[in-house]
Amino acid sequence: MVEDDENVEAASGGEVMEVGRDGGGRSCSRDCLLTPLYWFKMLAKETHWSFVYGVLVVYGISQGFGGAFSKVGTEYYMKDVQKVQPSESQIYQGLISIPWLVKPIWGLLTDVIPILGFRRRPYFILAGLLGVASMLLLSLGGKMHLFLAVLLLISGSAGVAIADVTVDACVAQNSNVHHSLAADMQSLCALSSSVGALIGFGFSGIFVDLLGPKGVFGLLAIPAALVLSVGVLLEEPLMPNFSYKQVSHRFVEAGKAMWITLNYPEVWRPCLYMYLSLTLSVNIDEGLFYWYTDSKGGPSFSQETVGFIFSIGSIGSLLGALLYQNVLKDHPFRNLLFWTQLLSGLAGMLDLILVLRLNLRFGMPDYFFAVIDNSVTQLIGRLKWMPLLVLSSKLCPPGIEGTFFALLMSIDNLGTLSSSWGGGVLLHIMNVTRTKFDSLWLVILLRNVLRITPLLLLFLIPAGDPNASILPSEALAEEKETGTPADGDLELVSLVGFQMIDAFAESQELPMNTVQCKALFGEGYVGDAPVLLAKPQTYMNLSGESVGPLAAYYKLPLNKVVVVYDDMDLPCGVLRLQPKGGHFSHNGLKSVIYHFRGNREFARLRIGIGRPPGQMDPKAFLLQRFNATAQGRIDAALPEGVAALKSILSKGLTETARWFNQQQKYKHIRVQTLPT
């Protein structure tokens, strides 16, 4: 048996099992308390606990908790240690975010180049090492030049960005497998980030006061180390026999796939909206921060107070994520974005009231009003961001989920950078400095007006059901990473299994016109028995990446699964039905067994294709077309295979295998001496 790329297809017959949920008998209050636990348990069961752990670490600890410490620590570092102007600080903050602009590169690497057989785990480890090294150098170094400090901050940001891209690839991949859980996974990310930020901001000011900004950077090595642990613990299938000669080809193919996908109006229109809506909402946070801590023109908040304001404000972000998950996730994207964009502009007026000190006229202390301001802003910002995240995850074509989701997020980050630098330019033009804030109110007013202008662009956002597939069917069907020829090339030797699946589908009038779990998919009934058919569209020796998630999603017992594949050890046109067995060095079957967690208790329908003639390379043999004689034998075998599959549904596997293999045994004797 050849050890090169070979194809495998899954045809599952028989009952689709349903797993019941726990019944009643619990009190309402207990249900309310345990609902989050059940939700986490459900996600861990459907996806794997290590995936949930990775999301909690990357979003909750690294980006949420660590991001809060980093934000407060960096702002005080720029203001008190490096002593730069607010407009300059705004520019430097933009520079620090540059690694987030090149997220497609990180995404392309994690999608295309496995390291030691893994696509995700090594990149988590790399991200953790970058974060640990850069944060320790910042904290332990003496008086540091601004250029070197910014460079180390960029390095730390790169570590967080790489981890973010890698976990986003895992989220997008699971979203393609579990369509109905896409919003739940984004909610898990958002809730983790919000809770982490809530805790992080609560302690950030205290630690800045106790340790100083540089001491806070030292603490940030801990979240980076936890990211490294994700790379050690993550459950990920090994890619056997990966050929690095494929890398350049896969880069080109992934680039083509992204370009083709971006050319669909269903994709580029939302991308354009995401960029413009962020760019137009100019960011003037550094100007407000300097005013917050100014002892003359501003309220002169201490480090602890600033941290607590941000912390309590994070409650708004958490409430926004909960509100979206429990109330708004099924509302159309366009409707949600209309109201959140409008409210964003109106909420900006709270900053204006605070800067003009109108709150004091109403008897509201600065601290109390700043908390309300930040909470409302965070809540609306989260409600605006959540539908865009879900929308982005639904725009990712199978096979390049990490790369394309990273591309979408880099578009958002480019919008954020444009917003930050635009705000810095605006602060500079209006002469807002470390000590002058006379025109800050006008800057806020201009920002609020700009926040409302994206309402004119909402026609770019789809208005339909948010749970429906957004990518056009042709974008899904034209998956470029598969290495599998189109339907017109079904006479290729390596695709003989596809011919059998198509013959069965045609005989039972079962349409195969949808895409699920990286497979062309069909379902229906043969008599009273429900049947699922799948033709994996992955690389042929990675078919398990499609078959495994499909079986898991539909909760199929493996004794109800039949894998159809080509077999060089059988003469061309001879079939064999086996109730179980090993992989016999068939790479596609190896992948399926791996994704079934080593379980080999599934049936196989082997289709003989014969050995390569003479000294012909097996790879070349698999990629050639059948000659007329061989194709005739395959055509004659297809009805026999269809009859066997139908018999499995009506009579069971054991009885079918007994008569079918006896019939094929005599056929084997007849054809083994005939020329191919």
C-alpha cells in the first residue's frame, strides 16, 4: 500500500443518535446559578476542554487581564517615565498595535506551515516566549531609550497578536464544524475578555502605584507564560507526513482563495463597513487620560482611581456580552449595528459633559460620573463589536479559517490604527498638550459627530438571518485548499470513492449540494433509515479533519459509519466490505482513525484500483485518469457497491458482508489475471 496522499470518503448509514439533556426537578434559582456551568460544560463537550481553556487563557487572561494591566501601565509609562505629549502617546500606541495589522501573516503561517506536525500548538508556544522575554526585559532594564522601549512593547504586542490569531483560527474552525455554536463561541471569547478586563483594571492602578509601570510589565510575563501552556495542552490532530515542499504552493493557493473570497460582494461590503466605521470613530483616549490625571484642568484622578474607573467600566463590557448572548444574538446584524452606532454617538456626549464639568452643576462627583461614562461606553462598544465578530467568523471559507479571520481582524485593526492616528492628529491640530485642555471639548464634539456618520454605510451589512450562512455557495464549493479536482475529473484514480458516493446518492435521489465540516454534504432517507453522505474537500491524506467533526457533530456511533476508499491491494473493480480493521498504511484512513481518537471500529468499503503499472510512481498513478478498460470495471463495480450500502441499511453489516464478500471473492479470481 502506498504511503502518499490518498482519498477517503465517509458514507454514514443508520440511525443518528441524539443525546438527551438533563431533565427537570431543579429549582429555578439553582438552574440560574448552574446555567453558566452547563454552558461551559456543553462547549467543552462539543469542542474539547483544551479549546475552552485556550479561549479563557488567551481572551480572559492574556487579552483581558493582561490587556488591562498593559493599557494602564503603558499610559503611565509614556506619561510619567518617557514624558511624551498626549498626541505623541497616541501615535506610539498606534505603533505598538502594528503586529495586529499583519495578522494575516500570522494566520497564514498557522494555517499553512505546521511545525513538528502541528498547526496551532507551536504558535501558542512562540507567542508565549515572545511575551515573556519582552516583558521581562522592559521590567528589568534600567533607564531605557524611547525607541527601544517601543520596540519591546511592539514585541510583546506581537506575542499577544499571534496567540489571538491562533485561537481565532481555532474558533473559526470550530464555527465551521458547529454552525449553531458560532455565537456561543464568540460570546465565550467576549465574556472571558470582559471578566479578565474587569479584574485586571481593578488591580492595575494599585499595582502601578505599588510597583510603578515597569513593575507592572514584569507581572505581564505571567499571562504570556500561560499562553505558552496552551501550546502544550491543546488537543490538536497531528498532520502525518506533511511535505514542506507543499508550503509555497499552499501560500499561493491560500492567497488566491482569500482574493477570490474578498471579491464576493457578500464579503467585501461588510469588510468596507468595518474599516470605515472604526476609522470614522476617532480615538482620543490619550487626551482624555491626560486630562483625567491633570491636577489643574482635570479631576486629578490617582492611579488607583483610574484603574477602578476602567474596572467598573468593564462591567459595562461584560453586560454587553451577556446582553448579546442572551437577548440580541438572533437579531439581524444591520438592525443591531444601526442602534449601537447611534447610541455610540450619543454616549460620547457624556465625555463632553464631564470635560465641561457640567456634572458638577448637577451635583454629580467627577469619579461617579466618569464611572457611568466609561460603563455606558464599554457596554455600547461591546454590543457594537459582537455582531461584527460573529459576522467575521461567518465570512471565513473552510480550510483557511485562521488566515481569513486574521485578515478580517487586521482590517479592523487598520481601522483602529487609523482612528488612533486620526485622533492624535486631531489632538495636535487643536493644541491639546500635557497641560493645555482648552479645546478638548471641541475635539470630543467633532468625534461624536463622526461616530454617527457610519449610519450612512449600513447598506453594506447583510440584513438577513444572522444564523444563516453568509458566504455564497460558489465560494464554499470553490475551496482552493483541497487539492481535489472538480466534479468533471471524477474519473481520476484517486477519486474513485467519490464516484461510489455519487452513484449511491443518485440512486436514492439524495442531493449533495451543501458544504459542512469541509465536505460536500447530503442527507436524506433510504426507506425509514436516515442517511448522511460526505465527500471531504480537505487534502486527501487529511480526510479525518472532515470525517471526524461530522461524526462528532451528528453524534454518530462509529458502528454506523462506513468509510469508502481506494485500495491498491485489490484488483481494479473488486470490492471488499470490512466491519473494522487497521489503516494498512493508507494515509487517508490514518487521518480518519486519528480523528476518531484511535477507534477503528467502523466499517470500510474498499474499492480496488490495482497496482501502478511497471515502475510508475504511485503518486502519478493516483493522479492519472483510468484507461477505458479500468473505468469500465469501476463502472461495473459501482452498482454492486450501491447494492451493498443499501443492504447494510436494510439487513445490517454482518449479513451483508457475508454474501457480498463471497460474491466479490469469485470476481477477484476472474479479474486478477486480466490486464488493466
